[in-house]
Amino acid sequence: MRNAAPQRLMFRALFLGPAVLLTAAPLVTGMAYALHGGGRNGLADLYALAALPLFRSSVLFSLCIALVTSVIASLSGAFLAYLFCEKIQGRLILAKVLVMLPYLAAASLAANAFGDSGLAAHLVKVFYPGLRTLGIRYHPLGLGVIITCLYKQIPFVFLTMAVVFFDIRKQFQETARTLGVGSWDMFWRVFLPLGRRPFAGVAILLFQFTLFSYEGFAFLGPSAPKGLGELLVLLYYSADAESKSLALTLCGIEFVFSLISAAALALVMLYGRKKEQ
Amino acid sequence: MEERKNNNIPRTLAGITVMVLGVLPFVSLLLWTVISRWSLSDPFPRSFTLSGWRYIVRSGDIPALFRVTGYAIAVALVSCALSLVSARTLAESRSRIAPFFEALFFFPALVPVLCMTLAVHQWAVWYVPSLMRLPMFSLYLFFSFPYAFRVIYSAYRGGIQASRETAAVLGANSWQTLFRVELPLIAPHVTIAFAFAFAVAYGQYIIEAFFLTGKHTVFSIRMAAFLESSNRTTAAVYTVFYIALGVCVVLLPAAAKRITADRGGLS
């Protein structure tokens, strides 16, 4: 009986060990290598990176795209979840497929549908016969990137928030309806405030994903400015050693940024749990 | 009347969003698998072709697609197994450091794939150049595991823990509880976890692009090449194959469950 506690501890360590190894080992290796490689020349590489004209425009461009897509995707995904949360209960498989599909080949689907001769352009031309090009692909404001990101992110928000809203709907919808609250008001004044913590968590995740994503920027983005992920690949695969060093510096910055995002997400989660308790 | 009108506007907007983002890309994709020319000045497609289909059959890329799918299934299965073990252990423990492990297991979902892959690739090139497949597999697991863990852990934190405790009170031993109470209860969550882990592994482009350059050819890299060269018809056919196989795998556990349930019902 006295040996039960250490034995249990040993078993737990044994069972948790592989997962800890799986997550911690690449994380520590990657982070150490990026921060060490990036910081090998002290702050010199950081200054050199900041002096690159392409870097400054890329930071601004990526930040704008990440902000726009995370706001639009979070709000529209949450709104769709509010409208359809009851309908997907019991049809989780269908909902799952809807979420999976865009993940599999988002850039290819978006490029095909919203590219110059895609179906979207032909449909728009029916209403505007003078249209010469839809121009979403390679658009200087990154319209193609935004559409790809939205295409990938809206279903993710939808499925995450649908679960949250289903519980809220059970508790508050009848009360709100008897008070005469309409659909818009119910979403803005009841559902969104009550589900604000998961909503904030999802928005942080989306912002983080978009900021350093690659596919959308590479296949549908303009040639300049570039996305941060695209810039990272460009620097890493350039022939000179200096660019490789700059790539590792950028990689280190991205790691630090993801740590900050993780801290923000953890705070949101912890605050939520404390409130629940 | 006014209220009904107010309720219709959001539903119409939602319907438009679903049509534009959900239906239109797939219709466009399917059309472009057989269209060779449809410029914006033409109201209808000018010519049709089966060259994309012919190309994919002759190119020998279909076995590559099955290889990629098999790899993603393996990653998803390992992720689910690890998630089951770790979620069960964490849910059982009332330790103060449990939230730390929870955060650690979810953290990979927050790390940008690109920067993690680049850093690990750089490390692997220096230290294990002959064993590149090992860091590659661990990277795949690294990114798939958090999604599987999240789903299974939420199931353990919910009703399953209470059922386990009830089974223990009724005298079931640990194995009986696992096989006769937990696994049947957790099966739907495991299928969702599998689907998420599979989709994350299957949709990875970056890891493949970094680790499998040179003598290996991977399906999504071929697909991206057609996309970049604006060979729309072939890119569409590749995408259709890619999505179809992915969807089949995602639906496989649900279909298997339904068949098993039907057989059970008949007997």
C-alpha cells in the first residue's frame, strides 16, 4: 500500500513519456537551433534583416492579411455556427467532411475557382459583361491569399464554435426569444459575449496560422510584397550563407512570436477555467 | 412579418457564403477536369479534353498518392494511440502539473509549420543526414498529435471519467474498464481524432517539400507544380484525386462502424 503512490507515478511517467518526447524533443531542437542559428552573430543579423526593404513590406503585408482574415473568418465562422449549430448535431460526420475538404487542397481549389478563368470569374461576368479579368490571383492587396485563408479557416471556426453555441442555445435561446430578440441581436448580444473565450482563442490561433503560412502566399499572392513564410523559404534556399543566417533569424523571430501567442491563448484558457470554477 | 424578414437576411447571407466558399470551388474544379479552354470572353467552354485524366494514369503518380495516403494513415493511427494513452493518464491524475502537460501537448498546434520544419531540417542536415526519414516522421506526428489529443482529452474530461469511476465502484478491474466501458464510449471521439490527425498529415506540403527533395517525388509537390505552371486541367484532375482519396479515408471509420452496427443488428 505504501508503494502504491511511487508505482502510480512511475506508470504515469511511462505512459506520458512518449507524448512528452514527441512534443518536447522537436520543439526544443527546433527552437534551440533557430534561436542559436539566428542569434549567432548577435543582433547584427537582426539589424540586417530589418534593413531588408522586402522584410519590412512583408511584415506589414502579412500582418494586414492575418488581421483581416482572422477577423472575417472568426466572425463569419461563428455566425454560421450560430445559425446551423442545431442542424449539425447528429450529423457530425457531414460537418467533419466539410471541415476536412478545404484543408486538403485549399490553394488548388481557390486558385481554380477564383483564378482568371475560374467559375467565379464567369459568374461575375454574367452580371458585369465588361469584366476583363477577376484579378484575384497575384492581386497586390493579396485578395487571393485572403480567399484561400478564409476558405481554410471558416469551416474550422464553424465546427469549433458550433459545439460551444449548441450548449448556449439550449440554455438561453428561449429566454431571448420570449424577450423578442432577433437573429442578429441574439448573435451579437447573447451568443458572442457568452462564447467570447473560445472565440478569442480561435481568433488568436487563426492570426498565428495566417501570419506565417506559406501555400496561399506562394501560389496566389503577389510577387512583391511577399508573405513572411514565403520570404523565409526564399532566404533559406538562396545561395549565399548570409541569407541562410538571416532565414534562421527570421525563424527565431517566428518562434518567439508563437511563444507569445501560446501565452495569450493559455491566459484565455486559464481565465475561462477560473471563471468556470 | 418584420421579424421574419430580419431572420431571413442572415440566413440568406449564410447561404451565399456556403455557396461561394463551399460549393463553387468544387463545381469549378470538376468542370476544369474536362475543360481545356474556357477564356473569360467565352460564355461557355470552347473545348473539352481528357488529357488530365490520361496524364495522371500514365504518369505513375497514382501509386505515389496511395503512398502518401498510407503514410498519413500511419501518422494518424500513431497520433491516436499516443493521445489515448496520454489523455487517459492525464485525466486520471489530479496532479497540479497536469495543466502543464496539457499545454505542452497542445503547443505544437501553435508553432508555425514552416519555421519548425526549417529549423529541424537544418538540424537534421548536420546531425542525421542519412536518417532524414526519422525527423520527418516525428515532424508529421508533432503537428498531427495535438489535434488528436485535444479531441480525446476533451472526451476524457467529459462524461467518460464518471463512467470509469462507476465501473471501478462496481468492481471492474482496469482492463475490463478499458475494453468494456471506455473504448466503446470513446470510439466516436477516436474517429474524429483520427480524421483530424489524418487531415493535418495528409494536407502537409511544407514538410514534404523540405525533406523529400531530389529522388523522391510526392503527390502534392507534383500538384503544386501544375498549379504554378497554370496547367489548370491537369492540376484539377490531381486535386480531384487527392481530395477524393482523403475524403474516403476520413469517412472510412464511420462507414466501418455503420457496417458493424448493421451486422450486429441482423444477428
